[in-house]
Amino acid sequence: MTNKNIFHKKYFVLFIFLIWTLFIYFKSFSVGLLSDDFAYFNGVTKDGWNSILNNFNDSFFLPLSHFFQLVIFKLFGQNIYAFHVFQLLFHVLIGWQIYLVFKEINDKKIIFAFLTGFLFLILPYQTETTIWLASVSYVFCLFFAVLSIRYYLKGYIYLCYVFLISSIFCKEMGYVIPIIIFLIDFKQNQIPLFKKKLIPISIIIIICLSLRIFILDSLIGGYGENIHLNVNLNTVLKSIVAYFIKYFTFYRFSNSIFISLLVLTSIGLISIPLLKNLYIEKNFKKLFFITALFITTILPVINLEITSFHSIQSDRYGYFNTVVFAIILSQIICSWNKSKIIILSTVIISLFSILTFYDTKKWVVASEICNQYLKELITHEIENKNILILNIPDNYKGAYVLRNGINEYLNLNNINGNISLINYQSFNSQISGIKLNGSELLNVESDLIKTDSIVLKALLLDSIKYDFILYYQDKSFKKLNPESRLLLKKYFN
């Protein structure tokens, strides 16, 4: 069986995609609920199907994503394995649909189609979206987005509309699909074809926006107008450059400017044949097309938190954008001759698989920190108590731990307690000290206290109403007793 025969067999390709993805993500099944996950599970446990009526207590409008999750919950309960299986399965199906799109466009360039789908699956920037259950809406949304584009290209326009609506109802990212379709028709000199579909597409968008306003009582929702509408040229340029640097330097995985420049130089060198071909063919429309796609796929998140150079945090915002990055990488690889394609593909696939596996382990550690923290917390007498906690694990190297969800966790476990928080803490090791606003608070049972006045003010103003105050250090909670409170007050004065 030749390589060509293998890559043309679409179900065999699906099998390869599935097995390889499970191989590099198998540790993700050890990851439990984290942060926002607790709020969702608390809501559906309490309200069940009635969650649909209150938009799942969500400030975003993601009805189809939440519905899918609710169905899984009703079938499997809080079986975390089931949720991880569905999330990874949809991720695999996206990669496969990407492969099918390019296979159907040009069956002769089957290696390009295969590599684009495969590289998308194993990119090390996908772990937040594919492992953190709260990110599943991005996966559902992109799945239906690719289906919408695929069936538009095949001429099944009504299926295109159905999947367009499905994508929008999974996540707001779906609103960029008409722009992508326009860009495709522009590249293929088929603008008149798009014009014929402009009225029905416009009607769909208007209906979706109207439903959004009706349900949310707001067009924006989400994080609010101050964030979503705070767009300016500097923000746009900054975000585009940030995503470019992130993808083409892999700085996160080295934290070394020298290595990042080396990676950037290497990508530049292997891009020479592609750039040379573009120059010879004077194919500037192709260059414009890929650039426009890159910008379009980050438009909905252009003014949100810029994806981090240092950690996993907010990688989900670039999930759509990674499709374009995979296309670019695949084009770079396929611009070489067959023997070089094999070598480059092997090297890049191996590196991506290792880095993805490495990032997956961070989520496992984050889950361990979360479980240990919560189990330790409920060993204290917190029933019907008001408690102040000085520090809580926000994330482990970017993998979310408990930015939200601590009170929802108590509700899920039928514990009637009320937790208030002073400060979030980024954990870089499983054995953590306590840090408040960058200063260390050590030996709080003595008069040696080092923290800043803002934290102390908050502590002193609220301390009277709390039954007790806890702080987390060395994998256990310690209680701040009345004498220690007096010491704090003495120190502050």
C-alpha cells in the first residue's frame, strides 16, 4: 500500500487521527473539575432541564454547547471520563473535517490535506481547549464552523446555513463564518456567488442576534461592553503581532529569547521555497487570503486578554486561529520535494507531540492541586460558617485551578458554607507557600508579617464578620487565631 493510497482512505485517516490524539492526550483523563467547571455542574445538578430556561446561568449565549453538555450529564452524570471523551472526540473530528475540506478541494494535494488536519490536532496550543471542560464551547463551535464551510464549498447551501446557526449557538466565534466564506469566494474569483447568498446569511445573522438580545437582554453580554467593545488600532495590531510571535517562536516552551529566535529563524529558512514560489507566481492574492484568514479568526477575541507567551492561559481564544497556523505550516512543508516533506513532517510531528504531552501534564498537576486543596478545606468545620481564605490557587503554570468555583464545589457536596477570598495565587510547584500581591507572608502565628497595606486593610475591615480565617501553605490549611489577628492589627497600626 502506497502513501498515496493511505492518505486517500478517509476513514483510515480518521483512525490515525483518533489513535494519535488519544496517545498524546491520554493523561487528560486524569483531570477532574477545575474552576468554572464547578459552576456549570452545580447549576445542572440543581436545575436539570430547567437550566435551559435561565440560559444555564451564563452571561454568554451558548445554548447549543450547554445543551450538549446537559445531555452528556443526563446520560453519564458527573462521569468526568465521558466529558473528556466527547471533548477529545470532537477535537479529532475537527481535524478530520479540515482534512476532508482540503481533500475535496484538490484530491491531488492529499499530503497537504492530511498534514493540515494532523498538525491542527497535535499543536501544543490546544490543551486548554481540549482538556478544560469549560472550554468545550470552542470545540463545538469550530466543529460546526468547519462543517458549514465544507458544505458551502460542496454546494449544499442549506446544510451550510444549518451548521452556521449551530456554530453561532455554540460560541460567538461562529459569527466570523460569513467573512471566511467571503474570503474564499474572493480568492476563487466568485464574488457574484457570495452575493447570491448574502441576503439569507444576513437574515440568519439578524435572527441570531435578535435571539441573543431577547435571552441576554443585551447584544453584548459576556464580559460586558467595556471589554468586548474596547477596540482600537493599537489593540488590534498588538494582538496580531502577539499571536504571530507566540506561534512562530514557541517561546513558552523554552523561556529563552535565543532559542525562540532560533526557532523563528528555522521556520524562516524552511519557508524559503514557499516564499520563492509566491514571488515567482506573483500570487499576492494567496498571500492576502491567508493573512486575512489569520486576522479574521482572531477578530472575536481581538481585544480580550492577549494569549500568553509564558503559559497555557487563554490559549482557547486562538483555537480558530490555529487552523490558519496549521494551514501555513502545511504549506511550508509541502513546498519541498517528497523526501524533504517526509523529514520535515517527522520532525515537526514529533516535536509537537512531545510539547503537547508536556502541556497535558500541567493540567494533571493542576487537577491534583485542586483536589488536594478542596479535600483539605472540607476537613475543617466549615458547615454554616463564614470563612475568609487568604490565598487560593488560581492556576498552575497557566492551567486553571480555582479562579472560580470554590463555593459551587461546596454546594455540589451539600456543604452549607460561605467562602470569601483575599488573593489568588499562581502555583509553579505542587508544594506551595503563600504569596499575597508578590510579598510573602511567613510565620503568621508570630509578629513577623510581610505583606502590603492593601491586603491588610481588606483583612482587618472584614475580619470581624468571619468565624475564622484560613491560609494555605505546604499543602495544608492553617487557621489564623484571635491572637494572630491582634498581631496583624498591631503591625498595621
